[in-house]
Amino acid sequence: MNLSKASVTNISNKLHKEGFIKRSQMNDNKKEVYFSLSSKGRQVFEVHTMMHEIIERRFFDGLNSFSESELQASLKFFQTIINQNENIVNGDRKT
């Protein structure tokens, strides 16, 4: 994710302040900080997971409404777009 130490500290401080995470340290190493989800954080995580499952289910339900030939045409379209974008990125503009 390429986050700086300052960004991680800022984000973790906000999450801790709001009660989403717990912070702990080992007795022999005060430099290392460990985080875990609090019960409030666990609830948010579970709701977030359920939302992803609902969205995924809706996506596949939507795909099931297409015929095999419609899916093949869509696949060919997306593959063509991906190939053209890759060619542009690689400097080959002959598409």
C-alpha cells in the first residue's frame, strides 16, 4: 500500500481513538506496537464482509442473466480493450 510510518501512525491513532482497534506492546520491546480488532472493530469487519458477499452474489446473479453467447461476446470485448490498453502502455500504438 506504500504508506509512510506517519500515515500508519495517524490512521492507527484514529482507529484506536474511535475504539475499532486495541493496541499492545511486548514487555521486552517497547518499539514494536501490535494491533488487534476490538469487539467494535470485529463488528464492523463482519458487516463489511457480509456486504462483500452480498455484492458478489448480486454480481454473479447478474452474470447468470446472460446467455453463453452474450458472455462470450462480452469476454471478447473486454479482452480487446485490455489488449489495446497493454499496447498503449508498452508504447505499441498500432492497434
